[in-house]
Amino acid sequence: MVDIATRVWNHKWRIDPIVRSLIDDDFYKLLMCQSVRRNRPDAHVTFSLINRNTSLRLAEIIDEGELREQLDNVRTLSLSRGESTWLRGNTFYGKRQMFSPDFMEWFERLRLPAYHLEKRDGQYELTFEGSWPEVMLWEIHALTIIMELRSRAVLRDMGRFELQVLYARAMTKVWEKVNRLREVPEIRIADFGTRRRHSFLWQDWCVQALQEGLGDSFTGTSNCLIAKNRDLEAIGTNAHELPMIYAALADSDAELAAAPYQVQEDWQVEHEGNLRIILPDTFGTEGFLKNAPAWLASWTGIRIDSGDPAEKAELAIRWWRDRGEDPTTKLVIFSDGLDVDKMLALHKQFYGRIKVSFGWGTMLTNDFIGLVPGDRLAPFSIVVKAASVNGRPTVKLSDNPGKAMGPADQIERYKRVFGVGQQQYFEVKV
């Protein structure tokens, strides 16, 4: 096991790469990338970094030279032979050859496109522009670099013993959470913590802790590299960028209203079983389910990623029942801002009524809250999102107006088209 504190203290070399592999990425990015290459290969997109915690002035914490070095390093990466063999030959979700030979040949040749970086008002403006299948693979790498550079900036002046104590306390926090979760052997949890992790080594340690502590209750990790190295299941389905970009490409309100369901139609051509998971909240869960075509109710389950999770799960149960489906056979994956108390409460409320699973993210891989003066290692909410496609702005409404994005006039248009009324605001912590 790596001594993380000593590793941090020994940062003496010129550059210590944060991202060392193109598959240090969420599994669903690769699934979506293959789908995008098949269905929307010519879309020209712009992705942008958004720091939702604007009081945290990242450009004053993270050195621009270090940031550029890390981003430049990612552009030198390509798939290794072992990584390619794993993707080509491994079984994912019970399926061999999940990735087609055509996709793999493209991925093996890929080098990520250029980035654009500026400082403005204490923040970094970081954007990526180009072909959708290439640009979308920047998202997770950009986020992990920003998050880890911020961690390094805080840790830089700490002594060796201070670091040892810090990581010992952080490990204790994680293990205390594991001990509470292992009291419920029926619970099912996957690691979804790549994007806002403290560091790669720390995420890897947390995954190992869940492996040992939770046993069969730990179902895998979203991180492909860790899944490969630890012989774990790679977990993930799809994300909001698909409906956001499909919707922005619509030429009329009617096409806009149909866009989220076109995403599902394209998805089910390639995937079945536990990969048929609906992500309904991009433009509001209630409207999505109300207007969904009948065939969608037969899908395996739903992922709940914003709003009140219990309320959305109850809504999904009613929706399945109204369409003649048995909710006890359906999988609900909760993935928004989870920690132990919330997971235990949701499991208690829904276990036996649906199949319950959790994608545990930032509060697994970056809970350093209260461990340094001024809470300078506390996690913060940062995203890289599709901002435009073919010159048209994208929009996300979510079930929480705190997560909405897009031009104000387009947000109002989308709310009209998708029938979204007054929404409850929830604080976005991570």
C-alpha cells in the first residue's frame, strides 16, 4: 500500500503528472463517446469549466504554470497496449467486446485536442473546442487536475509529520463511514468519486478500503484505471451531456421536446440490461416521465441526480406502477451529494420496494472537511459542461435550479417546452 503522506511530502521533481492514463476516466465517458461517434460524429462543441463556488478564487490558489504543465501532459497521453487489451477483451456489464473494433482503433490513435486558458476575476476560464467525441474526453481529466492542484497548493507547506497526521485522520473518517455502512449488509454502493477527488492515490486508497470493508456490498468503481488495476467492475451508464447537446441541435420546439427521448432510442440500439438506466432530470424529471414513450418504462431503472431523492424515487415508483411495471424489479441509483446518513435513510425507506443502489462521489473521495485550519481542503462544486454545439447554446434545467445552466432566455424557453414550473432550490455543496 502506498504511503500517501510520504509521497506528498516527497514532491521534489519538476512535474508529477496527475493524469497518467487516458483511462483514468469515468467508464460512462467511454460508453457515451462510442455512442456519440456513431450518432453525432460531426457535432462541433465547446466545453467550459464552471466553478460554482465563486468565493473560492482558484486562479489565486493554483499556479497557472503548473496548471498548463498538467494539461499539456494529458495531451501527450495515448492508450498503452495493456489498457487497449483490457478495453478490447474485458467483459463489461456481462458483455464482451463492449467497444467496437472501429472505436478502439480510433481511441488508440487519439490525442486530446488543444485547450484555451485565461484568468479572469480570480477564476480560470478553461475551454475546449472541437469534435464532440474528442472534446468530451477532456471533462474528467480537467476536473481531476484542478481538484488535485488545489489539494497540492494547500499541502505544499505542511511538514512530514503534519501530513502523516492529516492522512491518518482522513483515513479514520473513511473507515468510520465504512463501519456504519457494513452494518447494513444488503446495501449496494459503487465509487463515483473520480471527478472531484482529493487525488488519484487517495481515490485508489478509498476504493481499497471499500473493497475490504464492504465486501460484496461494494459493486465497483466508475474509474476505468482503478477498475483495471484492482480487477473491479467498471460502473457507469450515461450523463446529462447527451440530452443537452441533442436538445441544442433541435430546430423547433417539437424537436426540442422529442430530443431527450431520441437519446434513449439511440442508446438502446447499443445497450441492454443494467446499461438501460434513465437519467430523467436534465430538463426536469416530472415532465420527462409524464411525456415518456411507453417503451421506456420497460428499461431497467433510473438514476436520480438532483432534487429531493426520496421524492423523485416515489415519483418513479408511481410512474412504473401506472404503466403496468413492477417497481420491485426496477433499479434506482442515487448519485447526488451522498454521504452515509443520506444513503442509510434512503436505503431504509426504499429497500424491498425497489432495487436500491448508490453512486458515492465526493464525500467518499474528498472528505477532508474540518481537517486543516480554515477548511482549505474542503471539497467544492466544480464542473466541466457542454456550453454550445454548432454555435448554439446548451441548457440544463435539472431538478434543482441551483444546478441550472444556459442563457436566461433559453432557460425560459426550455422550461416552457418541458413544462417546468416552480422548482425547490437545494444548496449545491459538492
